[in-house]
Amino acid sequence: MMKDIAIKAGYTLISLFVITNYGLLLGGTMARVRAKVQGRIGQPVWQPYIDIIKNNVLRTGISHGVMFYLGPVFRLAGGLGTYLFIPAVYGSLVFANFAFSGDLLLVMYFIFFGQLGMALGAGQSGHPYSPIGVARGLAQMSAFEVPFALSVIAIAAQYQTLSVTEFVALQQGGILNWIVFTNPLATIAAMISFLGMSMGNPFSIVIAPQEIPIGPPTEMQSSFLGMLQTNRAIFNGAKLVLFMNLYFGGATSVLSMVVKTFLIYLYTVIVGASFPRFRADQSIRFFLGIPTLIGIAAVVVQMI
Amino acid sequence: MIVVYILLGLMMLIAAVAAIQMRNIVSAIITAGVVSLIGSILFLLAGAPDVAMTEAAIGSALTTVIFLFAWSRITEQMKTDKKSSEHDSEGGSND
Amino acid sequence: MVSPLYILGIGLGIAFLLPLFEKLGKKIPRIITLITLMVFTLIAVSWVVMISGAVDKFPVIFNTIGFKAPFAISLQVGLIEALVLVMINTAALLSGLFLSLRKDSHWEGKQIVLFLTLVIGVNGLVLTRDLFNLFVFLEIVSISMYALIASNDEKHAYEAGFKYLIAGSIASAFYLIGVIYLYRFTGTLFIDQIVAMDLAALQATHPGLVFAIALIMLGLLIELKPFPSNGWAIDAYEASDPAVSAMISAVGASGVVFAFYKISSLFPPEMAEIVVASGAVTFVFSQLVGLRQKRVRRMLGYSSVGQIGIIVMIIGLQRILKIDDAQMIMSSAIILLGNHIFSKAGLFWLSDIFDQEQLRRVRRRPLMIVLFGVFLGSLAGLPPFPAFWAKWRMITVLAESDKLFLIIIILLGSLFEAGYLFRWFTTLLRDESDPGDIHEEQIPEDIPVSSSQTGVVSSTRALAALAENAGSVVEELPVLSVEDPTAAEKRNPVVLAVVAISSVIVIAAGVLLGAEFLRASNELLLLIPVAVLTAGILFDLLHLPHRIHLILAMAGISFYSYRILMGLDGIYLVFGILFLTGSLIQMISLYVKKSLHFGLIPMITALILSLGNLLISTTRLGFFFSWEMMTVLSSLLILRGRKASGAGLRYLLFSLGGAYSMLIGLMLYPDFSLLLQGVRDVSTPPVLAVFLISIGAMVKMGSLGLHIWLPGAYAEAENEISSLLSSVVSKAGLFLLFVTSSLYLIPLLPSGNIPVSVLLGWIGAFTALAGAFFALFQEDIKYTLAYSSMGQVGYMLLAFSLMTHLGWVTSLYMAVTHLLFKALLFLAVAGVLYRTKTRMMYQMGGLIKRMPISFITVLLSIIALSGVPPLTGFGGKWLLYTALIEKGWYLQAGVAMFASAIAFLYLFRLIHVIFLGQLKDEHRAMKEAPIGFLIPQVVGMIVIMLFSMYPSLLIGPLQRAVTPFFSESIIWEGYTVFSTLGYWNGNAVMYVTIGVFIFPLAWLLLMQRKHTRMVEQFNIVFAAERPDRPETTHFGYNFFAHYRRALGMYLTPWATRWWTGVVTLTDSLGGTMRRIYTGNGQTYAFQIILYGTVLLLLLRGGF
Amino acid sequence: MITQLLIILGAALILVGFWGVLTRKHIVKIIISFSILDTGIHLIMVGIGYIKDGSAPIIDQEMPVSRLAGNVVDPIPSALVLTAIVIGVAVTALMLSYAVQLYTFYKTVSIEQIKELKW
Amino acid sequence: MIKRIIIIITLIGLSFVLLPLFLNMEDAERLSELSQTYVTEGAEELGTANLVTAVVVSYRGLDTLGEVAVLFAATAGVTLLLGTKKKGGSVTDLLEERRGGSELLNTGAALLFPVLLLFGAYIFVHGHLTPGGGFQGGVVIASAFVLLLFIESDREFSHSVLHSLEALSGAAYVLIGLIGLWFAAGFLDPRFLPSGEIGRLLSAGAIPLIYSLIGIKVGSELIGVVDSLRRRS
């Protein structure tokens, strides 16, 4: 029993290590890609590492209270947890993570965990700009959840399962088995909402505060900020893995995982580079418009 | 016999309509008393002398009297009202 | 046996002599009259005693002169006569006492004489069996009333009296013509002899017979003030001295009613039908017109007319129905009559006492409130008052005779009546600061996004048109004490005692009847709440220490719960624990209350017991009784709120409407028993019944479209009450659905959904969504929580209507967990409100440092409520979506998911705005909430954690409870629960969450162990100027403005508009309708003659 | 024949009475109409009591007990009319008192102007 | 005008509906069973010559008691309404205006007063023999007093006498009724006194007594009504 747990803990650490580094590198790479598209040189690929280390070694940190202190912890826990409830590589014992704890619904709801903690931490800072970002973020999140949820319902109805592992299993055996081909409507809806989820342009109003200091992390500094940056890498990875698993046949090896998630991420970057930013209410209206209709269509197709 | 009934009946009806149509209240009251009086004659003819007496005494006499008393009270008040409003010249007593 | 001739003879003799007695002393006539009335009452009582000893020997005929009827006039004493006379004479006695005891009583001389002749006349009306003699007594009664109206020496009294005279004279003329023709056709005036004749055969030889009877009927009917030819009567009720109005309404009208009953045995069926129609029309339309009425006495007049209308209807009905049914329904008429006599008299008396006192003081005068409550409740037919049982019996009989339409009429009229009566009540209870409307904060106009919100506000406000009218009731009531502020102190307490006697009579009669009705099904236990309420209110009236009271109450409830829960199993047990244990825990917080809060503890106790009674009632009556008790008590509890008058009224009306709808549904289902009994063989689904019952349940649950009452009620009630209502009482609707569904829904399942359940499902889904959205935009915490409850209960409805194993488990699971979360939230928020004294979120902030335990509670409960893992709320979501997808309700699942995302938003806002951000100056010295609030919170948190770790603890028993109805759909393997679609291991999720939480925390602690510096409150990297209006600068103000900007236009409250429309329509209908009351006596005369002509024409059409 | 005549006359008076009650504005006229209405009713009552060729139901030399049956009118309606007449005058007296008081308070005898109570 | 037409239509409708009551009502050929009994046995049973009186005072005695009560209540009502302190007009003024003088009336009235009193008493005492009875007699007595008022409109009647007469006669009436209940067959039964021979003044049991009491009561009540209605200063 203890041995099992120890082995599982070890696997988990490996899995986390991989996803963290992958997430950080992906972030760095994409920043560069974005810069190239815009005709800039851009930052080094390892810039995220630099940021995190720099933040963590800062000598002093300022705390506004317990919740402020715990906010980043919640956030990171949310990211970690989300990742850990998704099987990253199909068939791999190391990357199976804790997928046995729950199905897709668990993952979808665990995403809120980190959001909540972050928002609470930012809230306690007492900075008036933090809640602005929080409000925008939450509002936008609830909107993009709709097409995504519909899409998930559609594929769950199609495959009569909610288990992520099951989904991957059912998509094995050829590219045409991928849900992107068996259920393109659901995939389209989900991929549009993924744009919102990754908070790139045109849905970057939440991140926008980092350019001018308005937004949830306004008051965060030193280790707190470092933790948030770590989380962004992991959480990004987790989301990519989830979408890969659900719509793109999952991955049977780390390599295919890397390739697939990279491509998925690239798609958001390309879209982001070619659109201006939406206001929060515009993005809500957008998500509840066409993507939701597509999602409903996907569901209705399953009902017929 | 029947003719008497019919005649009396017609008189009664005419008196009744007259009592209702008359402008002067005192005449109307007295005419209404006449209606009752003719009625009492009819009762007598129809073999109901008790009723006839009662109608004559109560229906025509007493009722007419109390009508007149009541009306006189009202006219009395009307007079004093008119007087008082004349005294007040334009005193608006539109209560 | 005392001869009834003594009543008439001695009574008249004394009446004749009264002018002489007056010479002996001014007070002597009063005393003699009172003694006479007492003797009358005693004689009547002695009859009742005697008759109930030997029913078969009665009725007895008493002859005059020494000749048998028909040769001489005879009087009859039977059980009904005796009972009616007891009631009438008691009421007269109380009236006499009231008249002589009230402040500045001028009851003397001719007034006493006329009072006495009135009573004697009514006695004669009841006793005599001779048609012409009836006329004579009718004239005695009428003339006494005409004259008594004028005893209020005031111009309106004369006006009203004259109109009354005109109407009465026309009625007498009709009656007299009818009588003489009836004599011509039958050769007798003795009613019994005419009844014994073959009237149909007579009709053949005398075609005029039916018209003779019709004229007699018409004469009496007009005296009974049928709508619409009753303007004169209402004027009289309004203009005369309230004590006289009480006499006219209670004593005079009752006598005429009885006379009408007496001659009803002559009616051919067609005529009886016309009478029924007339009564029904009167009942409904009088109440409708009453809705619009602002002057209290006139309103009482409409109510009187309506009450008499329903009795007229019954009198007509008993001629149509089978003999058994006729007797049954007639007994209900007698009960209604008695109920009317004492309550209406009581209200008129109270309205008189109010003339002498400052109205606003009533709120602080518990005894007055109790009296008012009793009378209004009994008039409105609420349990446990006599009218409730009477209406129940009526409805049962009507249901058996398939007269659904009449049931609807009765219930509709009752609803209207409850509406305006309780509008008055709420007005009286109103606090000075209460706007009388549902309170909602104003959003400043210059924020463009708020337009839709103001739309919500304004239309809700329009909906409270009733409450608005309530405002004017106050203004119209004369407040004499403006000049004499000490008037209230000079009042005569003895007068109140008279009124109290009347109320005691009503209560006692109600309880006795209840015992009689419930004994049949062995459900006497259901009366416990009434007993508890009475005892508790006495306890409070005596100003005994409330903590002892609380402890006693809680001990009582515990004992009761113990006894009840032992006998329950399955779903019943689940709800039992939900209702009883859930509320018991919440009662702890009442301990904090420092002073006596009148009626609070008794009402809560009775409410909880009524909820418990729902579980053990086995018959329709028992269930409906407990349901109504619950409704009434909840609304009374809501009304205690300082600004709750509008909300409480709305709650009452919606709940009553729902209850009535449920009642019709129950009645439609003939062989009904409320036991949850597996599968039953039902060939034809009573879809209408299901629909109506569901409406009843959905009102209680506040489902979309029927939720209008909800926000105000939860928000404006006191905090403990809101908590109890939203977490426990709202589940009663769910219980109703469960308990009735197995009878007709389950048998149909193999063939698929019945449409109603699909409809319910959609309603549930949209309720969840709408509740969440409404909650999102509230600035007021309690409104947020109120809408949140609405949304959550929507989920339960959705899950329930799935009609699958998993669906039902989900529904129950959510019910239990919601009880936990919402109770915790309400309690925590109650603590906050208790300390901050404000409900506006933007006036709070940073409270985490002052109220950490409350913060933790709120944090835990919002995590749980929004369904975020690892807490137990997620279980509900997991079950719900699994169940929905299994069933194939994909779109509903989509809506539910959207709703839960929105729910997350408002929940976050809740915690954020209250506890985080900058602490306000005025809250700097605040303390944590009182311990009474905290104890239940800590307990609740422990339970939540337990269920989160081990979901099987909760799901397991629920599963077993549902299993008898469906086959199992989920299986357990260790800690993992598997459905056909997915799986969930609450235990593992918990450990993983703890793991991933501790890991970064440890890192942080490690990295920052020395360097983290706590800073002062305002030490933030922010500098800007502060705008003018304080609330707009608050970060929490209009928090999710984007949403409103994005979706505001879709959020126009259709339901609110619809109900606004309904209310406005009803109101304006009443308003238009009452235009027929032009005030012109001649028009009234014309209406009477027209009415008579129309009835006669109808009758002719029938031949 | 006589019954018929009395009844039709009575009915006509009743109609006249109703007409007066419904159309006259003067309260005293309305009360007069009521008393005409009453007379009409009394006529009908007496008419109904009439027996063909009957005389008064009083025993005297010409009408000994043995001849009574068949030759006298019905005493019951007569008795009823007696009562009705007295009641009629009682009501009329009360109405008139009201009329007086109404004039005192409203300063008008028109029923159309006495309508402060309504709705 | 439209209002009138509606009223006419309504009244026509009313009479149309009630036509079966008004038409084809032939003279009855014989008495109803009930009155047949009264007529054949009434005289014997009660000893009254005037059968209407028999019906009014005894067979339907309760009606009559009620009727007295009605009048009593009406008197009380009129007194309550017009009672004291309210001013009124005088009939003489009214009549003078119309006729210009009242000398004839004055003289006639003065002469008639005692005659009327006696006549009234005669009527009610002979109520069981001849047409008329308590009510008619009472009215005649009242009219005697009315005449006095015509002459002298400020005349005051003694209220205590009036009240006492009214009250005592009423109470005595009820008492006789009760005596009937105790000593004869029923309430208001006049037969506790011997019936006597038909046609005699002292016959018909207590009927003359009752009628006299009624006469006194009605008379004083009506005086009360008239008194209340006339002018007070």
C-alpha cells in the first residue's frame, strides 16, 4: 500500500515536472512566435524561467492577509489539480495521473477551483483594480463555458461516456476516429471557447491588466507572482492536454502529446495575432452567440 | 257592478299616474291619498270591509298626514336655508 | 324544553317596556337588554344540549294559539335552528356588551330598543314556519336595521340608510306578491305543507306557481345582497356605526340567510341552479371588487357580501345534490355562517376600536395583532379556523359531484378575499419605515447599464399594486388620536375582552371541528401545531422569558422529531431529517435574540411541526391542512420583517394560489392516498391533476414564472426566518412532488415521459438559470441569497423530473446538501448583517479580518454551492449531469451548466464583496458574529467536510430510499461511484486536492518564511482621486456590469411582467366592476329590479 | 272577473309605482311611488281573497254560521292585507324621516345628488 | 332618455315574465281548505262574529304581535331619526298657503276630537263583531290627536303618558299571550276567557281585550310617529 502510494507520488512528480517545463517552454516559444509575426525579435525562449526564478528570489514579499497569501496557493493547486485529473498520455502509467478520481465533469469543475482562489487572493489585496480584472475574468469564463459545455455534452452523448480515458480509447485506431472528424460541430464550438479559455487575443482583456497594472495580479509580487507564473504554464498545459484528449485523439506518447498540444496552441496564437481585443461584454455576447449555437447544433444532432 | 270596478280602477290609475307626474308635492301627496281612498272603496266592494277601513284610515288618511308633516318640515328648512343664503348674499353653501 | 315562544314573547314584552325602564335609570335598559340576550342564548344552548341528546326526536314544532299548523302559525326548533340561534344570540350578546362597554358609549334609548327588536326579529326569522309570518319578522328585522343605520348621526349614515330602505322595500314587495300568489295556488302558508305537496303537478294547473316561488326567493335573495345589485348594502356597512355594521352583517344577514334556507325547500332544480349561480357570482365578484377597495369598512362590507354569497350558493346546491351530499354541504354552510358571524363582527369591532386609536401603534400591540390575525385568517378560510374545514367539506362534496367549476370559483374568491383582507393586515403591521412595497435598492440612473435593472425594479413595484393600495388603506382610516394622542391610553380594555371572546369562539370552534374532521382518519396529531401555537402565544402574551420558551420549544420539537422519524423510512425519512433536524439546528441561532420577540418562537415551532406533519399525514385533508398551516405560518413569519409587508402579502397570495391549485389537483384524483406506494396501476394519467399539483409544488419552490414572491420574502424576512424558509420550507414543494409523483408518474414511465415531467424539467432548468442571473445583479445580500435559493431549487426540480433513479437521487442529494450550504450561508450572512446593520454589499468589505469564522463558513459554502470539487457540492453536479445525459436531456444539461457557471459568479461576488477588499471605517471595531450564529455554522462545516470525504455516506442512503421505485443506476466500488457514463471518487479527489494544495503552500512558506511583511490596510500600489458618489467607487458595486451590458436585454423579467399584467388586470377589472356602484339610490333600485327581471327571465327559459 | 280586475289593476299600480321609484328624482315622490306600489300589492291580495259573489266574512243575521261557506270571501288574505298595510305605513314613516334628515344634511331633495358613498 | 328606455324595457320584461301571475286569474269558486276550516269552525272555536278578526287576532296572532312590533320599531326609528333638537315645518302653514285660511278646520277639529276618540274606542272594542279592530281604532284615535295638531301646531303631548300607555299596553298584550300559553292551549290563545255567545260584545274570549290593547298601543305609537314628524322648536 505504502509502496503503491510512493510509486504513484513519484510518477506524479515526473508528470508534473514534464508538464511544467513543457508549459514554460511553450510559453516562451509562443511569445517568440508572436513577436515574429509582429515583426519583432522578441524575448528568449527561456524568459519564463528567468521570470520565475527572479520573482522567487526576491528578498521581501508584501502580504495583505491570509487570503492574499493563500490566493496563489489556491491558483497553483487548481492548475496542478486540473492537470492531475487528466490522463496526459494514453496508456502510459507515468502520465495516467489521478484520472481515476473522476471523469470529465470533475476536470471541468476543478478549473473553477484555481480561479476562485486567485480571485479571493486578489480580492484581499484591497486594490481596486484587482476586482476589475477578476470580474472580467469570471464573466468571460462563464460565457466561454457554455459552448464548451455543450460540446462536451454532445460528445458525451455521442460516445456515451464522460471518462476522459474512455474518450481517448474510443478515438484510437486512425485519424478519422478523432472527434474532430466524427463530430466537427462539437469540436468547432469547443475550439472557439478554447480561445477564450487560453485568454489570448481577442479575449485577452483579463490579461490586459498586466500591460498596464490592472487585473488580478496587480498586487502580487515576489514568490506570489512566481507561483502564478508557474501555474500559467501548468494550467495551460493541462488545458491543452484536455482538448487534445477530447477532440484530437489524445496522445499515446509524450512526443505526440507535445506535437498535438503545440499545434493546438499555435492555433490560438495565430488567431490572437490577427484579431483586436474584445471588451468583456463583447466577448460574452460573442461566446453566447455563434459558438453557443454551434454547440446547440452539435447537441441537437446527437438527439436526432 | 263590473263597470263600477272598472271606473274606479281607471280613476285610481289616473290618480296614481297623476300623483307621480305632478310637480307640486302637496298635490302629489293628496292625489296619492286619493288613490288609497279609491282603493278602500274597491276593497269594500270586494267584500273586505276590514281592509277597506284600514286602507282608508291608515293608507289614505294617516299616510297622507305624515307625508304632509314630513314635507312641511322639509319646506320649512328650505325657507330658512333660502333666507340664510340671502343673508349671506353670495355665501356659497354648496354642501 | 323551553318554548321558543318565550324568546319572542318575553323579548317583545321587554322591548315594549324598555322606554319605561329608561325612566328608572339611564343604564337600566342596557342591563335588562343584556340579561335578555343572555337568556336567549341560554335557551338556545339548552336546545342544542337537548337535541344532541336525542337527535331523532327533533325537530319539534311549537304551535301558537293551540291549533296545529297550518291552522295557526307554528315555530320549529331543530338542530340547525338551535345551532344558528346559539350563534346569532351569542353574537348579539357580544354586540350588546361591546356597545355598552366601548369608550364614550352612547348606547341608550331607542338604539337599545331597536337592537332588541332586531334580535327578536332574527330569532323569529329562524323559528317560524309560516311564509307570511316570515315576512313580518323580516320587516321587523329590516325596520330595525334601517333605523339602526341612522343611529350614527352623520350624513353618510342617512344616505346609506335611505338606499337600504329603498332596496328593502322593493325586496319586500317582491316577497309579498310571491307569498299571496303561493297562497292562491297552494291554499296554505305553512312551509312544510307546501313542501309536502306535489309541486310539479300543481305547476301544471297553475303555470304561475314557479314565479310565485321565484318572487319569494327573489325577495329574500335581494335582502342577501347579490352582486351586482348590492351597492346599497355596502354603503350601509361603510357608513353606519361599526358596531351596527357588525350587527347587520353578523346577526341580520344570518337570519335572512336562514330564512332563505327555509324557503329553499320550495325551489325547483332550475331555480336552485340560478341561486347557485347568483351565489357564486356574488362570491367571486364581491371579492374582486373588494380588492380595489381602500376604505376599510367598505372592504369589510364587500367581504360580508361575498361570505353570504357563498352560503347562498351552498343553499342552492343542497337542493341540487343528493340528499347525503346536501346534508354534508349544508353543515358546511352552517359552519361558514358561524365563522362569518364571529369573525366579521370581530373585525367590525376592531375597526371601531381603531377609530379611537392611533393606527400605527398596532404593530407594538401583540394582543391586537393576534385578534386581527384570528379574524382575518378565519374569514379567509385559513386553517385551523372553522371556515377552512367548511370549505374543505364543500370542496370534497363538490369534487364528488364533479362540480369542478364551482370549486375553482370558490377557491378563486377565497384567494381574492385573502388578498384584500391580508393587505389590510399587512398595513396594520407595517413599520413606519416600511414602504409597503417590496424593497429594492435604486440603481443610480446615470449608469447606462442599469436600465434593465430599473426595469426589474419598476415592474416588481408595479406588481405590488396590492401593497400600494394597502398604503392608502392607512390614509383613509380616520385617525382620531391626531388631536388626542393619549386616546390609546384611555381605551377600555374590557371592550377588547369582548372582541377576544369572539376570537376565542372562532378558535375553539375551529379546533373542535378540526378534531372532528381529523378523527375520522386518525390524524388528530396534526392539530399539534395549533396547540403549540396557542400555548406559545399565551406564553408570549404573559411575557415569560423567551429563552426558556426557546428551550422548551426545541425540546418539544426534538421529542416530536424523535417520535416521527422513528416511524419513517425511505424518502419520507430523508425529508423528515431534512425538515426537522435541519430546522432544529437553525433554531439555535434564536438564542441570540436578546428580548422577547412576540410570536416568533411559537410560530417557528408550529411551522416546523407542520412540516413534520406533512410527513405523517395520510389523507388529502391532513396533508392539505398541514400544507396550509405551513403556508400561513411562513407568511406570518415573513410579515414580522420590518419592511416585509409587501413581500409577506405576496408570499401569502402566491402560496395560497399554489395550495388551491394543489387542492384541485388532489381532488381530481379520486381514490387518493398520499402514501408513497411503489407502482400503481393507473390506466389514464390524470394529466390535469399532475399539472395542478405541480403548480402547487412549484409555487412553494419558487420556480421560474411562479417565483415572484420569492426574493422579497426571503430578503425582507428576519434573517433566521429567511434561512429557515429558503433552506427548509422551500423543500416542501419538492416533497409534494415526490410524495404525489409515485402515484401517477411512475406507472407511466415505461411508455416514456409524460409531457408534464418534461415541462417540469425545462422549468427547473430555466429556474436555475434565471435564479442565478437574478442573483448576479443584486446589490443586496439577502436578495442575492434569495435568488440563489430559487436557482438551486430549480436544479432539484430538474433532477426530480427526470423520473429516473439517478435523477431522484440527485434531487434528494441536492436537497440535503442545499439545506446545509444555504443554511450556513444564511447564518453566516445573518451574523454579518447583525453586526454591520446593512444589507448592501457595497457598504461592506474587508470583513475577513473581523469575522474570520464567518468568512471560512462562507468560503466553504460557496465552494460547495457552486459545485467546485473537492467539496460535496460537486457530487450534486456530477450526479445531475450524469443523470441528464443518461436520460438524453442534453439541452437541459447545457442550460444547467450555464446556470452553474453564473452561480459561481454571484457566489464569488458574495464572498469577495463582503469579506475582501478594503475594510470600512465604520466596521473597524466590529466583532465576530455571536456564538449562537457560529455554533450551527461549525456543525454544518463539519458535516460538509464529512460528506465531501465520504460521499457514500450521503448518496448511499438516498440510493436505498429511491430504489423501491427504480432500478439501481449507480454502483459503488470502494470510494468510487460508477454511473453508466463516468465515475467519481470523492475520497481521492479530496486527497489529491489536499496534496496539490499543500505542495505550493509548503513552497511558499519555505520561500517566504522570513520576508513576508504584513502591510497596513491602505498600503497598496494605487493612487487616484475618489469620485463623488461613495457606492459607485466601491469595487463591489455593479460588479458584473459586463454581463448586464451583454445580456441585460434578455433579462427583462417576463414572469414579473406577466404577473404584473395579471394583477393589474384583476385590479382594473375590480375597478371597472365597482363602477356599477354609482352611489345613486335610484340606480341601485333599478339594478335590483333588473336583477330580478333577469333571474325571472332565466327561470322562464328553464321552463 | 273581479279577481282578474283587481289583479290587473294592482299590477298596473305596481308598475306605476316601480316607474315612479325608478324615474322620479324627488325623494318624496319616490316615497309616494312606494306607497302607490303598496296599494297595488294590497289590491292584488284582496283580489286573490275574493270568492265569487262573496261578501264580508262576518256573522250576522243575514249570514249565519251555516251559510258562511261559499258565500263569504276568504278571510286570510284580508288578515294579511291588514298586516301589510300597517307595515307599509311603518316603512313609509321611516322613509319620510330619512327624507327629512337627508334634506337637513344634503340640502337637496334630489336623489341624484345624494351619492357621496360609492364604489 | 336612454335611461328611461332601458327602464321601460326592464319593466316590460318584468311584467312579461310575471304574466302567468296576472292573467287568467278567475274568481275562486270556493275557499281554500284552510279558510274553509276557519270559516266553518272559527266562529265556534273562538266565538267571533268577524272572522277576519278571528284570523288576525288568534289564528295568525303571531303576525299581529309582529305587526305591533314593526310599528313599535318604526316609531322608535322615527324618534331616533328625528328625535329631539331638530326643527321642522308645520302642516298648518302648508295648508294655509294653499287655502288661505283654516277657521273651518279649527272649529271642525275641536268638535271632532272627542267624537273621534270615542269612535276609535268603539271600533276596537267591537273588532270581533264588526269590521275594524285595534289598528283601525288606533288610527282613528291617533287622527283625533293629529287634528289637535292641525289646530295648534305647538301643542305638546305628554311623553311619559304616551310612553307608559304604549309600553304597558304592549306588555299587557304579551302577557295575555303568555297567559294563553299557561292557562289555555297556546301562546296568544284567547280561550282562557269564555267564548260567550257569538255576536255579543263580551264574547270571543280575550279577543276584545287583545284588540283593545292593540288599539291603545297602535294609537299611541302613531301619535308618537306624527309627533316626531311635526315641527319642534
